[in-house]
Amino acid sequence: MEETLSKHDLSRFLTQSDVCKYVQISSATYYKLRAMGLGPKETRIGSVVRISPEAMREWLVARNNPSGEEAAAQAEADARLMARSRNALAAAGR
């Protein structure tokens, strides 16, 4: 991951577009995460929005180690996916 981090200079403030490119998500996904309170902390300078390198790193760690409601929602989604997989295998006779 350090190699990837060095390719994207995380020593400077990032735009929302930079963040999307770095984590390979659409801007719509970024705004959806932000609306859910799951986006990186943003710094506003007048009307300009930037994400600090520290906020980006913290956000990436939080995405890898969700807690609270986010962790519960992820566990629920994982359980639904496993149930669908089991049902599909059972229907296929495996």
C-alpha cells in the first residue's frame, strides 16, 4: 500500500476528485458516503473543500475497520449474502 500512497502524493490536501480517483469510486458514491456520515473529514476554506492527508489516512483505516452502526450494517449485509449463497447452492443440489 505504501507504494500506492507514494504514487498519489498524500503530503498535500486532496480534492474530492483526488479522493475518488485514489480509492477508485465514483463521485456519486463519494457523495452518498458523505451523506451517510461515512466520508473523510473535509476542510472548508471559503467555498473550497479539501481533505487533509491525515483525514484521508484515518478514513481509509476506518473503512478497513468499521465500528458501531457501520460494522453492524456490514455484518448484516454479509449475513444476507451468505444466506443467498447457501440458498443458491441448495437449489443447485450441491
